[in-house]
Amino acid sequence: MTPPTPDSWAYTEAYLQEDSAVVRARQRAAEVGAVPIGAGSGSVLRLLAAAVEARTVVEIGTGAGVSALYLLGGMRSDGVLTSVDIESEHQRLAREAFSEAGIAPNRTRLISGSALEVLPRLTDGAYDLVFCDADKTEYVDYLEQSVRLIRPGGLVAFDNALWHNRVADPAQRDPETLAVRELGRVVSEHDALIPSLLPTSDGLLVAVKRP
């Protein structure tokens, strides 16, 4: 099999044009140093949310609202997104993005705080999808919580699963790379999950919870 060339990768990333609300959310993210999900992975999130007809979603890492807009774009019209972030300023910017996109206020629940303190308070098996894009060194801990939170047949997804091309390079041993690499191992060996690693944007690791 011939690996995609950089031109093919760029083509896939630009395959679907982002709407104006997402573009402006990206601009706000850049202003505060919040790195959002890539366009390719964002479109996959939207597809996954639509595929499972997601009504309840948890997002770990609100940022400026880019990934949330993609998730909400695929969720049911009565779906509610719960998003957790330690940066309240980022969540303020996300609220601006939701307002610009015409998202009703009752469709989002933003919680300011540490994910590992907030997630244990959420209900077991009550969510269709959990998306993780926060502290990479906590990814394995997010996985443990996510498996508890999603229903059978639900999905968990992790952004930056290739971590800037460092995960595939065994010489890279920094804490973030080691943590993302360990996440990949744990997910691949998890009895309750059916996983796939997608080489879109900076890598999207996705798994379905077995029925």
C-alpha cells in the first residue's frame, strides 16, 4: 500500500469547507493559544456523532468551541453537549462561538474545572460519545472514565493520537508522547473496546464500547 503524500493529506484535510462560525472560533483559539482539532478530525467527529444519533456527549477540553461545533453539528437536534475545561476564559469564547452558530443555550452545559474532578460526578452509561482533547498526560485516566460513562455501542475518541508525529518515533520520550503512546497500547488491548487509529489531522483514536 502506498502511503498518502503530503498533498493527498492536505487534500483530505480541506475536503469539506468549514463554515464561518468554525473559522471565527479558530481565530479566537489562536488568540489565546488554544490549539483546536484539525478540520479532518472535526469532520470525523461530526460523522461519528451523527452515526450514533448522539443525544448526550461529553467533551474534555472545551478550547474556544471548534470541536464542540463539529460535535453539535452531528448530534440530534435535542442533544446536549457537556464540555469540561479548566480555563474559564476559553469557555467564554466557546459560548461566543455557540451564539454565533445559532446553538440554543440549553444544548450546551459548560463546566469549569479539572476533568478528573468533574468526570467522576457524571452518570455511568449515560452518554453516547466522549471526546478527549485536554492534558495528554491524563489521557489514560480519561479513558478509564470514558469507558464508564459511555453506553454499550457508544464511542470514545482522542485527538492528537499521533502527537505531532512523535508517537511513531521510538526516540521520542517526553511525558506527553509517552502518555499518548501508552493510551494507544491500552486501547488496543482493552477487552471492552473495538478501536481504530485514524491518520487524520494529528491523529484521531476512536473506539466503540462492545454491546
